[in-house]
Amino acid sequence: MSGQTVRTLHHYHQIGLLVPAGRTASGYRRYSDDDVERLRQILTYRELGFGLDRIAEILDDPGADTRAHLARQHELVTERIERLRAIARGLEHLMEADTMELDLTAAQRLELFGDFDVDAHAEEARRRWGGSDAFARSQRRVSSYAKADWERHNAEAAQVYRALARLMDEGAPADGEAAMDLSERHREHITRWFYDCTTEIHRGLGRLYVDDARFTATIDAHAEGLSAYLCGAFAANADRQEGRGAHGH
């Protein structure tokens, strides 16, 4: 049931970590429900990297009950999840930087992309909504950027996101003039740094921000719910820009 070998269970018995409640008439170890619960706790602590001696100390603490163990394990598992998520984000940033063939040292990559900017996912956006020629031009552009270029890019992007987050916090509608103006500024920012971000592509980026959990997490790090706000603002601005074009403005 636990996935553990007989040898492992025998070892736990020998060191006193998991002593079965009794034995059958034929000599087999008999584990009670309490024994099974203790084994579950042992395996959880093992998964979290604790040694067997330390696990024995924790489980045999007279001041700790089952709820206390569950609370502790939940806290430790949550911490591990957050650490792994941070590692995963770091790997994604490095993969993205490698894909774009950035001429940066490892230290510069860590400094620049430690707080990942979603605009660095230009390749994926272009693959979804752009033509191959335009994307090739984009790759040539970003491959020439130096550390100072990326610092300027990150600062510009963060400024736009902060301004949009303030609007959202103030209750300004996503389809209001202020939000649309900042959305247009964001679209121009992408065009200036990466590729010709048409209104269609920008509308698609807004949908990507809410449909892809990686993007949602990055955008919402600025403010909870910002990804959904941007999705609405980008779409409203795209409608406005397309309407102007249709009327020759």
C-alpha cells in the first residue's frame, strides 16, 4: 500500500522508528491504523529531506499531536513548493534567454531576468500570432542587445505595468481612456524592442496573459488581478485603434 519494500519496513522496525502493533500467528508483522498513519508521516518527512533520526525525534515529541504534525508538514511542503517554483521560474528565464541567444554572462542573466519580465516571451507571442520573417527580424534585434539595453527595457516595462496597476487599484475601467492609452504605450514598447506588435497580436497577448499560468503569475506579481485587467485593456485599445484606422484617422 505504501510502496515501501519489506526490507525498508524491517529496517524501520529494527531502529524503532515504526514498530508494528503485533504479529500474526504465523509470525507476520501486523500494522494497525495508527502504524499506517505513522508510516505516512515518516514518508512525508523523508520526502522533505529529514534523516531517520530526526524523524524519530519529531514523531516521538510528547507535545506534538497528529494535527500539529499535519500543520508542520503542510508548512514544510508549502515552503518546498515555493522553492521549486522559484527554481522553475529561474530555469524558464534562462531557457528564454538562451533561445533568444542573448550575449550576456551568467551573472548578467541572473541580474536581468531574476524578476522575469513577461515581454521576454516575445518569441512565443510571435510564434502564435506573427509571421516567420518578422520573428526572424525580432531575434536578430534581441541578439544584439547588451546588458544596458535590457536594463532600459526592463525599466520601461515595469513603469508601464506599475501605471496600469495603479489605474486598476483606483477602480479605473479597463476600457477607459487612461487604461487604453497605457495599453497603447505597452504595444509601442514591444514594437520598439522586439517586433511590429499589431493590434491583433497585442489583443492575443492579453488573452495569453490570462490563459497561460506562467504569464498570469508574472503579471499578477505586480498586482493581483492585473493580468485580467490588461486583457480587457489591450482588447479595448485594439478596438479603438482599429476603429480609427477604419475611419482614416
